[in-house]
Amino acid sequence: MAGGPWQWEVLVPAHRIVFGLLGDEVVESRAATAEGTFAAYRRLEGAVPGMIAWPNTMLLTGPETVVVDPGYQTQGDMLDGALRARGIDPAGVRTVVMTHLHSDHLSALPQLPGVTEVWVHRDELDTPWARRQRGIVDDAPVVVMDGAEGAIREGLTWFHTPGHAPGHVVFFNPEARFAIVGDVLFNGSVGRTDLPGGDHAALIRSIKEKLLPLGDNMVCLPGHGPVTSIGDEKAHNPFLR
């Protein structure tokens, strides 16, 4: 397995667009934060609401190039452009790792046509959202993560963190002190559990039993919103009190 240091960066940052169908017109509502965006979504009275949301797509470099959560399909051109801006041919990316298979994290995968490994936890593969994306999943060269923990490469390990989704995983590097936490833990919040397969008690257990022991100086790279740390969330996150 490849060794050496891993570096991370946000390849494409998370963003949300809220809109609604009001009569024969599409109206759009904007907000500066994720919380404000969800509030705007709820304020579209009399309209049929909709939302386009894409996550933080992460890029890992060092021993090799790894993309974490390619993102939503409307994000595809940005994914391609962000890689090319860094001198990386999208067709040359071989490894993708998935925190989970919700469509906002997965559906831009076809923008990486040269992928030879897509790492997915077994508990995600038979979920309703995976079945709805069968064309993408079936065409992908899936490598199954099974059980509670394991390794992708030397220095890049994973552990199972159910709650937001049954097969959600976190990827981390103990040497470089970063953890890609997906939709489990956010800056000042936690992942939603009102979607099918969600379990709030399991989510909080995943955070308290698996994330918090990583240490206060562990940098957390969430699926949505700004970067945070274990120490900051222990001090300020109302869901962890």
C-alpha cells in the first residue's frame, strides 16, 4: 500500500440554492449560511419548494490522488474544472471514497471516467437511495468496506459511523490530524436523521464514542459547511452537551 504524508483540501465547497414554483414562475431565495438556507426553504409560503444542494468535495493528495464524495450531478462541470485547475486530469483519478451514498454526494461520479475503485460501506449498498441510483452504483467498480473499521491505504483509515445513514463512514489520518466526517458532525450542528435510515441516537453515539476520542486537535472536514475541530465542537456544539 502507498505510504507517505497525505494532504487535504476542499476541492469544491458546499453550496445550496433554494427555489420554489409559485404559479407559473420559479422564485429563488438566498441565504449566507446553511441554516439560513434551510430557513429560506421553509419560508417559501404558497410555493412548491425545491433545493439544489451539493457537499464539500474533498481532494486528498500525496501518495496518490483520492476524491472523497464527488458531489451532486449539477456540480459535475465544477468538479472537472477544479481538478484541471490543479493540474489533475479527471480521467486520471483512480480512487474515490464515499462517506455515504446520498445523491448529493455520489451523483457526479460519472465525471471521473477513469475510476477503478469506489469504496462504499456494505450497509449503504442496499439502501433505497442506493437502489434509486442503481445505474451509477452498478457501473462503478465498488470496493466494499465491511464491519466497523479498516484501511483504504497506509495512513488513510475508516470507521463506521451510522446515524445519518446506515453505512456512513468517516475517513481519517492520525498523522496529519484530519478526519473527513461527512454528514455526521458539522460546525455547530450534527447530521440530520429525519431521512429514511436515520437514527439520532446512533448518530450521537457515533460522535461521542468514535469521533470525540480522536482528540481536540483533530481537524474535522464536514460534508457541508466550514471546517471545524473536535475541540471546537466539544466546546460549542449544542448537540454534544
